[in-house]
Amino acid sequence: MLFEDTYYSISQPCQGLYKDKGSKFIAYAFPVSNEEEIKTHLSALRKEHHSARHHCYAYRLGADKLIYRANDDGEPSSTAGKPILGQIQSKDLTDILIVVVRYFGGTLLGVSGLINAYKLATADAINNALIVEKIVKEKYEIKFDYLQMNDVMKIIKDENLEIQSQNFELTCSLTFAVRKNNADKVQQLFTKINNLEIKNKF
């Protein structure tokens, strides 16, 4: 059975904007791969926009899209983080953080007005983003004798494997990445080579 081994993210940071009744909603979208990066971006935005009333955000991480969070940062429950996350999900994006910074304009927008504002600011940022398709890869390390070099290199060339590190001394070792859906096939090819060791590197 083939896995879903591709996913969509954004290639670089971008911004969006929405204004309503004097309130300004500035959306910042960032490509991220872990929660440390998210903390760094949030901290930088809070410093940059220290006079803003709210810094609401949502993120989703991982090719399996299982890690996600929405934060209202003081706005009424589910009026900010959820609409931001909803836009991320509707475009099927992951490895992304979107922060919407709100400057209050003096007029209350009400629950539906807030939901709409956070949703449209986020949608504007995503519309300004370059969305890219990424491939889920698995990493393997192989160890083999120098005499097997030609056999190993032929598989690497034929299967278009991405070499990440290599060491050709008395015993040769090499780390490569392979598209998840091709991993089993490539593993089987390498196990046919005598005295070659192969292990998954998570």
C-alpha cells in the first residue's frame, strides 16, 4: 500500500492584511519545522509589535499533520486561533505558523466580526505565499566493503537516491535519503548485496 508521501507547505515568510472599523489585523506566515522555531518567531513578533493588543496564532507540523495548535491570545474563545487554523487546514498546509497581530481600533467587532477578520487576514497571507509540494523521505545508512562499491553506486544512480554523507575508507559507509514510497524496494535491492549492512536512520 502506498502512503501519502507528499505534503504542502510555504517556501518563505509572507504577510497579509485585513482592516475593519479601525482595527488592523496583520498576518505573518512562516515555514517552520519544529516548536523551537515557532517560539522564536512569536517572541520576535511580540517585540516588534509590543504595542499591539493581541498576537493570535495557529500552527501545524509534520507530514502527517498530527501536531497543531490554535491560540486566541486573549480574544474571545475560538474567535482567532480557530479561524487561523481553519485556513491552514482548508489549504491542506503543514510545517507552517501563522500569527495575526491585532491593533485595536476602538470599536468592538463582535464574535462574527472577529472570526471573519482573523480568517480573512490569514487567507490574504496564504494567497501571498508560494506554496510548494514536499516529499516525505526516509534516511538509511549502509556499510559495505570497497569491492562492492560499483554495485552500491549503480543502485544509488538507478534509484536516484540522495547521498547525504559518505566515507570511503577500509569499510565504506554512506547515508542516503529515499522517497518513502520507494524505501522498501530500495532496501530489498541493497539486501541482495553480500555482507552489506543497512539500517534506518530516524
